[in-house]
Amino acid sequence: MLKDKNIVLGVTGGIAVYKAVDVVSRLKKLNANIDIIMTESATKFVTPLTFQSMSQNFVTVDMFKEPLKWDIEHISLAQKADIFLIVPATANIIGKVANGIADDMLSTTIMATKSQVIFAPAMNTQMFMNPLYKQNMEKLQNLGYEFIPPGEGRLACGDIGPGKLADPQTIVDYVVDHFNKKKDFKGKDVLITAGPTLEAIDPVRYITNHSSGKMGYSLAEEARDRGANVTLITGPTNLQKPSGVKVIDIKTTEEMYEQTIKYFSSTNILIKAAAPSDYRPLYYSKNKIKKSEGDMSIEFTRNPDILRKCGEIKKAQKIIGFAAETEHMEEYANGKMKNKNLDMIVANNISEKGAGFKGDTNKAIILKNDGTRKEYPLMSKKNLAKIILDNIK
């Protein structure tokens, strides 16, 4: 399955090093060629001989050790790698790379490689939750580095929470998926909107909707994995920002409108998966509105229609919309596609079990402006993202 694939595996110092041995074993059984770089700290947990035996390759530790062959070792490994995998990845190595520090063989080789670098973090829960670590991780994600999310559970230090190295099979599956991704969107600029918008009433209140952003984020990750240059305009969500994607955070519908129009002219495909508010309060109170006797009325005004505007000004772009309905789903979706000059629309009935907001699943009917119609059963939003991109292609 991984025959002729060259994987450089970086191993850093943490108790989870023993799991990295299992990762090497599993990758080797898939016929991958594995070169290993260990930090000095990692050798305190597991000897280089163990990794050498499992990988059937020499293990590199000391940057200044006499080379086994005449080449500049960190450069040759950096160029050889089809992917660069760091298991376990400590907060230290992640912080080094995020700040351009190259002071040992591993960090130097990571700095020199042009291959995809994938971190599998493992650390104490409090370290994982530390804002400095979060900042370093997000910085690297924005630069295109990928992270395999850690698991949760009891850690070696006794803490219970996030920071546990992902299961070895999860790591191996991630590597296999990396190599199996088709790159049929390579070179395409894809603009995706996701999540809700917030419309403030006063400093403490706002109106919004139940959109979680999961569908849009899944689409962004799938488009990225298939080679697209992805820009994600997102309202407030609780989701981790996808790595390798340009992320633009907004709050209001007007802000989403401005950013979408800004990037629309230079995009090939717009996927409008967000759920922006159609209306906003006509007047914003700078002070908190105090409770009083009787009912309260708020006057609303229309927000700009982002999809309609893009449909009016589009040239060669393809526009894909979404229709979340509770009745007359196909009728409303077809009307929206026609009125807003869309090429395709994804319709779903949010009142059906498993197909509403916030969940991890969805079921949909995909309608195209050539009159074709395809219906899909309940599935994960990640799988639906693949199908949506297949239909766009």
C-alpha cells in the first residue's frame, strides 16, 4: 500500500516514544521506506537500536557525528521525504519550528524539507491547553503544517484530559489517507464560507442561528486535501481551524459579505456553506437595554444577500449554494438556484433526524442547473464533503 513511499519519522523526547515504535512497525508492514531522526531526549526513552531494527535503516541522532556516507545528511533526508512525520511531537519541537529554530538534526531537517510535515502531538494536558502552545500550533497550521489531533484520557503524569498521543493506527491511517488523496483540484482557488453570523442588539445580546460550521470546515479540508488553494471565511465556531487553509474570521453578515466579495473575483469556485443572518437589528444600543414591564419590540433591516450578489457579478466562476429547509425543500432549493444564478445547490431538510445543524451527519439532495438531481442517504459530513466536490468536478 505504501510501496516506494519515503517517510522520514522524527521522534522527540516523551513517554509516548514507545508508541512510535508501533507506528514504525505498522508502516513497515505496508512496505513504506522509513528513515528515522531521533532527538537526544528521545534516546533516553527508547534506544536508536530499537528503531533501527524496526525500520531496517540507520537512525540519525547526532548532527555532527561522522556520516555513514558522503552527503549532507539533513539535506538528503529533507529531499528524500515524501512526507515528514513527527511522532511524538512535543511542545518543544513544535515551538522550535514555529519560531524558526534549527539547533539539532531534527529541527534542522524539518526546516530544510519541502515535503508535507505532519505533527502528532503528545504532552501534558496543561501544556496542551497553554495559550503559547495553541499560538504555535495555529501559526504552523496557517503555514500549511498538519496536526493529528491527540486523544483524551489518563496521561503518564496522572492528568486526565487532552494531550495523549493519537492511537498508532489512527496515525498510520492518516498517512495512508495522505497518499491516497486524489489531487483533482490542484491549482484551483476555492472560496468557502462556513458557520453562523452574529448580529448585535446591545453590548451583551445578539441574534444568531444553530449553524456549527462543520459542513463548511469539512469542505475546506477536503478541497485542501485534493490540491486546491482554499480560503475559508468563517463565522464564530468551536471548531479547530483547518491547517493549510487561509482562514478569515468574521462575526457579522456584512463582514462576511465584504470578505466574500473581496476574494470572489480571484476564485474559481465559491461554496457558500455558511448560514448568515438574513436580518440585523436596525438600531444598535451602545448601552445594555434594561428589562422593563411588558413586551419589547426590535426593528430589523435586511442584510446584504451575499449569494445573490456573487451570482450577479460572476464571470467564469462556479457557485455552489446550500438550502437548509423544513418544508418544500426541492421547490425552494430550485427557486434559490435559479434566482441567484447558481451552478449547483445542496438541499437538506434540517427537521429530519441526523440532518440538522450541529450534528456530524447530514443527508442531502444535490441539484444542478442542468436539471440533474442526485439524492444521498444519511452519512458523515466529511463523506458528504467528498461527494459535493465530486459533483463540482
